[in-house]
Amino acid sequence: MEISSWNISPWLFIPLVFLAWVFLLAMVKKVVFAIVRKVAEKTANQIDDILLDSLDLPLSLLVYASGFLVVQHLIPKGDGLDLLKYLLGGFKIICIVAGILFVDRFIQGLIHETSKTMEVLKASSGVVRGFVRVVIFALGALILLDTFGVSVTPIIASLGIGSLAVALALQPTLENFFSGVQIIVDKPVQIGQFIRLETGEEGIVERIGWRSTWIVMGNNNTVILPNKMLVNTRVTNFCYPTTEIAVPVPVGVHYASDLEKVERVTLEVARETLKEVDGAVKAFEPVLRYDELADSAIRFNVILRARNVAASHVVRHDFIKRLQKRYAQEGILIPFPTRTIVKQS
């Protein structure tokens, strides 16, 4: 049955159809979202939750946009051509805006979730999110302009020249920035790890920023190293592949010593140290190896093991104290260099 047979003006009927259509789709969206969200809450992955949150507002906009497509077929032919043009234009605008909002909300959600586990984003997530948002909305504006026939080539060319000038002016900063990205992705060092630089400084990595890395040394001073230098220097990471570290202790005994007894006593002290000292790896079996017949002593190394670099100093300290005391009890001499002065008459 045609609308005209109802003796109702189409301009009264069209808004009712629009509202009914939007209301129906909104209800369907609400029900479907409720079902899908319950399923998403049972998964350990947060990507589905971020995706649902990102789709909520854009889908609501698309529901309204779909109403424009429906009512355009109800507009009487020959009437409302301008309105039809505006409806189609509004549909394009809403679709593009919905797409921009979806991308923006999804990436913002990913950054927020990633910042919980990535130390570098905890302090700078606001800056990163702001930068990403500006880029997304700028690209969206260019898409909108191009959709309505506005040439964006001059704008892109201007942006290219301006970006080149800014890049040249900020070259040192950008080098450190991309070096920081490389450190974050490649992970040669991470927050809390103990490292030693090629120049000799060593300490715990406290912070990895976009421009520099902060290393707290044992004397509580902080080395602030530009990321470019950290990427291009040799770094010893004491926490990779594990935080456990070997603790070598060089020892020397008198040439008159019984080496079998020295080995037995030394290993007994080493086992006792590993068993009783906090921070030692208790399951590790200590190793003793003679390696040098020196000028005044037979030298050897005792290898112990600690959980980390900080504990290694405690283990070495306690072992030396125990060993010196035990050697004194067993009559094992630890010689030291002496000098004999002969007086000639």
C-alpha cells in the first residue's frame, strides 16, 4: 500500500520511520553487545574488551547513519533534492567520523593496557596517547576533505616540507627517541637489571625513557645515558639469561701446604657458606681449581654462586671471613709477599 493512500504527508511519516529504525537497531545493538560482553569477560585476553569498548560509540553513530539511508528512499521524487543531498553528505561524514573514533579509541585502549606492563609507557603514556590522537585526527580530517572534493595535495606537500624542517632541527632528539624504541623492542636491558657499561660504570637500570636511560650505581649516584650511546656501546647484562651469578674468589696457600687437605677444607667452607648465607644458591656445588704456581703461593679459584649481583658481594664477604678463620684452625698458611734486605758491609 502506498503512503499517499493513507492521506498522511510524507514529511510527517519520514521522521517516524527514522526514529523507529534507529530505535530498533539500537535495541538490537544493546542486546548483542550484552551477550558478547559476557563472553569477553570470561577470556583472559584484554583485546576483546578493548575492541568492544572501541566499537560502542562508532556503532551508535552508524545506527543513526543507516537511518539516513532508509529515509532517503521515502522522500518523494522531485521533492527534497537538497535534503537528499544533505542526507547523503551526512551519511558519509558520520561513517568517516565513526571510523576515526573507532581507530582512536582502539589504539588508546591498547596504549593504556600496554602501559601497565611496559615501564617506559607508565611515565609517558599521556604524551604518547596525545601524539597518536593528533596523528589519527589529522589523517581523518584529510580523508574528510578529500571525500568532499577538497584537494589535499597542497596540504600534504606543506606538511611534508614542515616535517622535514622539524626533523632536521630535532635530529639529535629523534636519534635518541628511535634508539629508545629500539631498546624497548629489542630489550637488551630492562628496568631493575644490573648492567655494566663499556666505560666501566655499573649499576641497576632505574628508568628507560624516550631520550635517556638512568642507571643507579652502587654509590647511589645516577648515570644518565642518552639512548643513542647505550645502543652503540657494549653492555654487560648480569641478569640475562638469569639473575644468578657466579662468584669467583681467588685464594693462595703456602707451597708447603697439603693440597688435598686445602681442597677438602676449602670446599667444606664453601658448602657451609652457600647453605647458611642469605642470597646464596644453596643447591649449587662449589668448584675449586688450582691454576697458578705464583712467586709466593699456589693460587686457585673457588667458584660459588649467588642469586644476583647484590647478593654476590655478601656471599664473597662471608666466605672470605669463614675461610680465613678455618685456615687458622687447620694450620693452613696464606702467604704474602716478603722482601729480604741484605746489608752489605
